Amino acid sequence: MKKFYTLLFLITAFVLNAQTTIFYPQRVANYSAFFSDNGGNFDQGTDQFGMWANGGGAKQSVAWRNFTEDGTTSGTPSTMAVGDSFTITVSATQASFGVIGLALLSSPTSTISWADRRNNYAVQVNLNGNSGANDPWEVVSNGGTINASSIGGSTSFADFKFKFTLNTATTMTVSINDGAEIFNITLNNQDITGYSVYFADDWNGVANENIFWKPTTEYTYAITLDNNEFRNGRMISAYPNPTFTSFQINHSINDLKIFDITGKLVKSFNGNLRKGFLFDISSLKQGLYLIKIKNDSEQSLTSKLVKL
């Protein structure tokens, strides 16, 4: 039993050391650009970013933010790398004749208009009012492809949580509400540098209600920022993740071990495992696993893997 807990502790330690999580405070001062037309933004309490959109005119509000290594507007700019993830939550009702949404952007060329909310977008998630029909949340990806979820708004406030995980340079997994619905999509643009949040017409069918971006917003780097492999652009990562039957590693490696959450070794691979090698996990049960990877430089990394 002691050996079991020791192993589990070591695995957990590897996971913590292999990742850096940066929190993105949701305050007006943390955004870099804004647009409004009979709408606007404000600090709600001490830890939320609020938006409103009502009155005459277009009833629109947008805010833009760049990814940085420390989550501040003055930090070193950061581009999303394979294995990185971004998580953000909004508390909202619905916009019966407008839209609530956010978009991950790839170096937008302009941030001065409503249309620019999706300037050079990689992926969007939108809750469209559709003239009172109140469509569910949808994921918009390559070429405007729409994947509709079954999760919708209402006249009562609810939290909607979105997690974006970059699997390859061109593909991403979008999770809504902690995996209640998962979409594997092809990006519309590569090299994601930040995001926008937007709101149009805050009438929800009963009342005008604001929306609030929550303080749980965070960006997780697949490997610690001071790791030389990361700095040199040689990050090791597994994809797709989550996966149903198999996954690949984006570099050649020498050894890969898979542990379940109890710390038990359930599968291992070794030898000259070239980039593109398919690691078959079809025999494993659904759930969360930890994979320990070792490359030809004898550097090791442990990360999470989700089997669907």
C-alpha cells in the first residue's frame, strides 16, 4: 500500500511539474481593446467582467484580449501550442434577439468594430437568439462549419464553461460544461494569439440581463514555461486527447507508460517509437489516465490522457 501511494505521489508531482497554469483575471483593465454601440462593459464586484447591451442602436459590445505568459496586458505575448488549453466561464441567461459568444483569434488585423469580434477567428462558440427561437450553444470552426450542442440558455442565470485544447496545429477539442458535450474540430485559422468576448441585445425574452465572465478563467501550458524543450519549440504532446482508440506523439520517443488513476501501470511501449506511431489503447476502459513519456534526450514528461 505504501508503494502505491508513493507511486501516485510521484506521478502527480510529474504532472504538476510538466504544466504551468496562468490565471486570467476578469477585469476591464485586463482587456486591451473594446467596441460598443449602445452596450458596454464594467467590473462586477471584485472578480468578474460584466457586459451589457441595451437601449437604442445596435446594442453591441466586444472586448479583446491577447494571451501572455503571465496573463496581464503587459506580459510577453504567447501563441497557443499543441497540448495547451484555455478555459473560460460565463454566467448568463440568453440573448433572444442577439448573441452571447467568444472567439479564439489568430492575430486579428483590426479590433475596432463589431465585425472584428471574429477577425481571423480560429473557433467560435455562440449562443444565438435567432429572433426569439433561442438556439443552443454552437461551435463554429473551419469555413464556418457549425456544430450545435444540446445546451441552451434560459431566462435564469447559469454558468457555461468552455475548455479549448489544441491537439495539433490545425485541430482542437472544445468541451462544454466539463465534458457534458465535446467537439473535435478543424480550426479556421492557426497560431491562436488571444480571444474576444461579445454580447448583442441583452433582452432574454423577459428582461434585460447582463452577462458576467467568471474569475476561473485560466490558460494551461502543456509544459512549464522554463522548460528548454518548450522554449525551443520542441514540445512533446499526445494527440488527439481525448481519444477513443489510439493516439500519437508529435516527436520520436523511446518509452511511454500509461497508468490509471490508482497508479497502476496498465500499458507500456518502448523502443524506437517514431513520430506518427499509433499507440493503441482500445483495450482500456473509459476514463482518465496518466502517460509518462521519455524522449531520446532522457527527458521525461507526464501528462493526462482521457479515454472516451
